[in-house]
Amino acid sequence: MCENCGCGNPGEKAIIRVPGEDLKNQENELHEHYHSHPHSYDPGSDHNHHQHNESGHDHEHEHDHPEINRKIVSVETDILLANNLMAERNRGVFEAKNLTVINLMSSPGSGKTTLLERTINDLKEKIKFSVIEGDQQTMNDAERIKVTGVPVVQINTGNGCHLDAEMINRAIKRLAPVDGSFVLIENVGNLVCPSLFDLGETCRVVVMSVTEGEDKPLKYPNMFRSVTLCILNKSDLLPYLDYDVSKAVEFGLRVNSRLQFIELSAKTGAGIEAWYEWLLIHGGLKPT
């Protein structure tokens, strides 16, 4: 998991800001937040090395520990436990405010942001939206969502490869969504770690572009087991690709027999109504 992939425990180090906000303000907030919470041991710090003075010589060396695998499992378990507790806290807030929170996940370049832009522009007269964008760096996606006129905050995770419940807790406070509204979360582009971290969301959706290959569910089963819906995006490119939609569906159902599929093009709008209907139903609204 994340201790092995190098992102550590990013929840306390993420920068959360709205488009146009001075980064220095957020750095000050981050400093206060970071130093008001206990922190886990950082495996990348200088404490991995021990300095000794033997026979008058200073030297550094690392020690092999036969129990290292057990310790890694313990650290990872603690991270998920803390995350799950915060996720339950988030879920209570979402339920109290009657929020429908959708966690959109995918590999990079699947078209999540384009799907959000079209969805918001087509439905914002019917329902209230706000958006949480997740990326390691840049405000690019938040700036795109800002153009739609809905509230948006950007989470920059730095080295982190996913959003976690702590980040969402902080982002929701900044976002202050209207009661009874939809909160759309665009997770960091990654089919591995985001699947492991409960955010307290109402539903999980994975977006799979038809340019990626049909076997993604078999390669990344944890992701496809964790979601309710798989969107097959960029269907407008199917005439130009050697892609078998039936195989993608077969592989997805092999991993998750309850998985639903919607084939659409966020660019042209083909098939998009099925996604809107699904979204409204899961928000407790009657499609019109």
C-alpha cells in the first residue's frame, strides 16, 4: 500500500485552496494543522540512519531487522484504521446535511474532468453541485470547474497518490456545500491506492476510457470491486479502436458481479442521459 509506494501519510500535508487564493494563506493553515496533530513516523526521514562513534570514527549505517515485514503491516493497518474512523465521521456529516457525495476514480486521462464539466453544465439548473478536485499538483482542474459557476476546492496531495478521509474532512469545511446538494469528488488519477481509502462517500464510480484496454478490471481488481458503477468513456472513439466493449463488461463482472456499466462520450454527449438518470436516482431525486 502507500507506505510501499512512497506517498507515506499525505493527509496532513495536502494543500487545500480555492481558485485564485494566495498559496501562502494555505501554507500557514497547513503549518497550523500539521503541528497541532500527532504524526506517524516518516520512513523517509534521517531517523532511518543511526550515527555511531566507534573507535573514534563516525559512520552511518542501516540495520537489517527480521521483523520489518510485521512492522510494515502494522503501520499500514494503523493508517487505514485512522482513515476509516475519519470516514465514518465524514459520513455522519454528509447524512446530517443530506449530501450525495460521489467519489469518481480512474487512471489519468480517462476524462473525469470533462465528464464533470458536462454533467454540471447540463444539470446545474436542477440540482446544486460543488466539487472537490484531487491532483498531486496544479490548480488546472479546479480552474476548469470554476468556469461552470459551481463552488470548487482543489486538493494538492504533493507526493500523495490518493485522497483520504482527512483531506475530504478539511475540504468540506472549506467548501461548505448547501444542504441537500451533490458533492462530486474527482480523485487523484490512480487505479490502486484510491480504492483502499474510504472517504465517507455515498457512492463510488470508476471511469474507464475505451483507449485503456478491456482488461483493466482484471489488472486492478480492488478498484473494480470497490465501486458501484463503471463508466466506459470516450465511446466516440470506438470506430477507430480495436476495443471490445463486451469483453470489458465481462471482465468487470468477473471481478464484481453487481457492477453496473454505462457507455458514453463526455465529449459528444452520446449515452450521457443514462449517467444523469443514475446520478439522480442515487441522489434520491426522480429523473425527469
